[in-house]
Amino acid sequence: MKVGFVSLGCSKNLIDTEATIGIFKKNKFEIVNDETKADIIVINTCGFIDSAKEEAINTILEMAEYKKKRCQYLIVMGCLVQRYYQELRKALPEVDLFIKIEEYDTLWNQIEDLIKREIVVTNKNKTSQKISEIPKMPMLTQEEFLGRTITTGENYAYLKIGEGCSNKCTYCAIPYIRGPFVSRKKEDILEEAKQLADQGIKELIIIAQDTTKYGMDLYGESKLAELLEEISKIEGIQWIRFLYSYPEGITEELIEVVANNPKIAKYFDIPIQHISDSMLKKMNRRTSKKQIQELIQKIKGKIPNVTLRTSLIVGFPGETKEDFEELLTLVRQAKFDKLGTFMYSKEEGTPAAKLPKQIHGNTKKARYRQIMALQQQISRENLEKKLNQECEVLIENISFDGKYYVGRTKQDVPEMDGLVYIKKEPLDRTDRQNHFVTCKIVGISDYDLVAEIID
């Protein structure tokens, strides 16, 4: 039988999808990229915010249409299922099997029951997850991590070092969906990293809901800096980066490792969410305005060429004009290289959903547009400073018109950050795809670079 996959949501979800693909391949199923040719379609859902839920439901309904043709089984797994199990079963009879995250340790048993013996596992005694409870979720096994099928191409792969989150920010449902933070053993992570290097992967992107929490539960202290150093010793891995590092967990040791290790990108992804002390307190964040400002200055002081990325929330309940002006001032002063903004999403069952002074949708949109317009200008100013500089670029593609190579610098995260367009000479017969080249920056746009090869 042929199996097609749709993976929605974050890169952490993608790893679960890749592990599930690996399980199907291990059991001799053929994987296809065309849903019209699939006998089985598996959808891994996101249930983080309203727009993600809407996308997941629309995708399920879209894939269900293929059951009228070739598809025999539709399987849905992931965060949305964990959060709305009973509701989904009642609302979507087109789906043959729903698998919650807490059932990942029996994932293949359920699939096998459905496909080989035509028994749908529904377990009617189970109820949908109560948002006020934080369940302890089983992590995928080491064998499943090692057996996953990389879907991100030849050059990079995500490496998940922990599952869940224990921060309990008032706006966020992740702890209730994914459980508390659980670290993987360092030995297991290093084994997977070596296997990825053996497969030809050049870049590892280290992820968890909060990477700075790595090791706290296993070793009593953060071991992220130590882990990065160990990964950097693996032959074949040329670029390493880590994402989602909460400000309170960024230590002097971590900054030093980023500053001094040539394999590790001089890149910090720090989701600060806000800068107003009143907002930070309502969000149950563990840092203050002063601490955030001092951290930014410390990182820039220790690593002058550092790239800083952050994410912000506008329209959180009770956000005043003054709170928002503080946020605008921070963006102007910090001049983040990369910045993403979210309009606050009222997630049922979270503490923030019960807060008074919920902000009107039009106000959220206006504040979002204002922040992003400012950041567009700042991004262009930051990129202008790169003109005539040399940089290393990993070429990953060719533009649709065939005139440019398309790549990334070490300071750009795939699918998130900007690209480098390198003019491709018509007589250039060298296949430079999936290779590193030295370039000179000769042009810019709001978020991307134009370069020429100089080696």
C-alpha cells in the first residue's frame, strides 16, 4: 500500500511526522508525495492557535475527498487530536483513526490494527484532554528518532532535544497539549546527530519548546552549551544552530560557546514576546524589561556580528497604548535582524483567556501592521550594512527562471529567514547546488540578499 503524509505546524511536529514515515517504511509501505496515488493518508496536525486549528480542519476535509477515489484510510494525529479528541471523532466521521500524542507509544499498534485487521481503535472510555491538566506525554523512542526519514532535503535536518514545556506562559496551550519539558539523554542525541552526519547532512538545527531548559530534568542544570560543544565535534557537520532559547535561560557559558565555536551560527532566537513589565507579568514570563535589555546588550557586546531574532505578541489582554509604545521603542532601539509578530489568540482553557480587557481584533491588526512596517525598514537598514561584504553561502536551489542560484548564509534559518540570490552565469557548467561558496554581497531587498560568487 502507498502512504502519503501532510505535516502541519512547527518543526517539532515535523520530526514526529518524519519518525512516523520511518515506521511505515520499516514495515514495507511505499511513501508517495502525491495524495491522488495514496491508499493511506496521514495528517499530523497543529492545534496551537486558531489559525492553525482552522488550517488543520480544512486539510482534513480536503484529504477526506480522496476517499471518494483511491484513498482507503485517513489517519489524523498530533496536537489538534490531543486537544479535541472526542469532538473530532464526532465531527469528522470521514477519519478512520485519530491518534493522540499520549498514544504515540502505541502508534504503530493502532495503525496496524486499522490497516491489517480493519479494526478502528477508538477507546470510548477516553475523554478529550482537559486544558487545566498537564499530562506526561511519552516521547517517541530512540529507535523511532533514528529511523525517521528526513524530509528537509540533503543539507539540513532538525534535531529535537526535548519534548513538552514547563514554562506555563498564560497565553500558551503547549504544556497542556505536549506535557512538561522532558529532555532526551545526551548519548541518544549524539547518536542521532552522528547518524545524520553519516547521511550527508551538513547543518543541524537544534530544537525544543525551550532549548535552554535542556538537561534541567535529567542533570539538575542546563546542559545546552555542553551539548552544542559535543555536537560540534562530529565530523561532517559544518553548521549548527539552536532555536527557541528563552531569555532567562541564556547563560554566560552559552554566549561564550556561540562566540567562540566556529561551527555554531552567531545567531540567537530569543522569544521575548513583550517588553512592558505589566504585560510580561500577565504573561507569566520570567524576565523583566531591564533584564531583557541587559541581555541584548550583553550578547551584542560579546558577539559584535551576532544575528538576533525574536517573536512578539501584540493585543494581549490589557495591552494599553503605552504598553504598545514601549514595544515599538524596543524594536526601534534593538534593531532585531529577524522579527516575527503574532496577534494574541484567545486559547480556551488558558489563564489568559479569562483575563479582562480583551483587545478588539481591529486593534490587534493595526498594532501588528505597525510593528511589521517598522521591522521591514529596520531589516533593510541592517542588510544595507552587509553590502560589499564577503560571506559563505550554502546553495540549495535554482530560481524558477534558471537565472539565479538560491541559498542561505549561516545567519539564516531555512523557511524562516531571508535568501541569497546569486546570479548564475549561462556558461557555468559547474553544479553548485548543495555546496558552500564564498560570495560578495552586491544588492539587497527588504529581507533578501543578492550576491556574486568570488571563489
